[in-house]
Amino acid sequence: MQALSSNPSAETGKTIQAAGWQTNLHDVGEGFPVMLIHGSGPGVSAWANWRLTIPELAKQRRVIAPDMLGFGYSERPADGLYHKSRWVEHAIGVLDALDIERADIIGNSFGGGLALALAIAHPHRVRRIVLMGSAGASFPLTPGLDAVWGYEPSLENMRTLLNIFAFDRSRVTDELAQLRYEASIQPGFQEAFAAMFPAPRQRWIEMLASPLGALASLPHQTLLVHGRDDRVIPLAASQTLLELLPNAQLHVFSKCGHWTQIEQANRFVQLVTNFLNEANIASQTGT
């Protein structure tokens, strides 16, 4: 597995103002835009989450990958208040700042919950949706997610989390654990992270969940991707979304944890590319 970089030069892209917030994002490639919304692990950034995905998708389309409000190198609100509606407002602000009227949305975990909420609130801004190990429907808090959201900075705790994320523990090297630990203790990172998901944590799963009726009415074609052995968000969460969303399909990888975009990087990109290209073909043929 390619090592994650804690070097800001790798993780920072360009800075824009989105919904009034200073926002770090990566903006690469040409074509129909796709916005990637990262997960909520400690020290996460768009680059850390999507570093294997961005260059591959950018071969055919414009890829927008922001650090969401309070994460990475984007601004942290002085009031320390974080909520689904505020993150959705920020995501729409990114599209507005870049003059993007409509985009495909890919959401990972926490980012999947935001992708669904965005599509419900602003349906005409979204063409297709990809959800990977996604929140967005209620499920019982797992020990894995409790550990992720309850992270206290230490090298040992980071290694424990990485072992939870990955099915293949050989991917969890000393170098990777050190890099991600260093990322989690950069100035302001842990303070903001600790303010987002304090115990009791079941309430944050419910905060990220969308109303059942709204999910059942969502018209967008949706691709669900999940690792069968995910210890953070259970496969049952995607199965619930599959039952609720009227135009959804689910692809499950065996021997894969919460890191589908890393543990199955090539297959994930191919799945997503095929799914998004279907929309291009439909628009060209008028079907």
C-alpha cells in the first residue's frame, strides 16, 4: 500500500472560500465533475482518504476533493459546532465557489451520510451517487466506530485504529502508523476532532442518518460499495440503504474492511468509472 503522507505539501491543494469558510481542496482533471467527500477518521484529509482514487478518476473527469469543514487544512469554526446541515452547506459552497452546477458525488463513511443529505436537500445539484462503507441510515454503534470517534492521540492508539480499518493487517506498517499519528497531532486537528463526536456516540450516527421517507424518495442512481469485513460501519448499513433507495445497487468485497478504496483500489476505481460512465452514455443517447 502506498504510504500516506503527513507532509502538508502533498495534502494541500488550492484554497478557496466556500460558504464563507477557508477551504483546502484538490481540483484536478477535466470533464464532468465528481466531488469526493472523505470519512471522519482522526487526522484525515481529502488527500489521505482519496490519494489512490484522485489521479485515476482524473484521467476522465474533473475531480474535486475538499477537506470538509473542521478537517485537514480547511477552516475550523471558532464556535466548535459541527452538524450535518453545516457540512452540507459547506459542500454546496464548494460547488458554488467553483461554478459547478451539477456533479456526481462519492462519499466515504461519514462522507456518504453527507452525500445523501446533500442529494436530498439539493437534488438538482447531483447526477449520480457513490457510497462507500456509508453512514446515512441508522445502525447500532460498533466498537470499531466508537474507537475511531473516541481516538486519543498516541502511536499505539493509531496502530489499533489502522488494524480496525484494514482487513489485511500486513498493510498496517510502522511507517504508516507513524505518519497517521503525526497527521492526527498537527495543530488544531485533534481539538476539532474531539469536538465533533463526543460520547455518547450513537447520537452522531443518528445525526448523519437521513429520514427514511426522504431516502425512499431519492431518485438518483446510486452505487453502494462495502467491505464484507468492515468493523467500523457494518455491511448491514449498506443493505439497509439498498432496501430504501429506489435506484440502488450494492457491490460487496470479501476479505475487505473499511478501506475499500485502498484495499481494493483498482477494482473500486473500475466500478466507479463504469457506473459514472453509464450516465455519460445515457446523456449522449438521450436514454
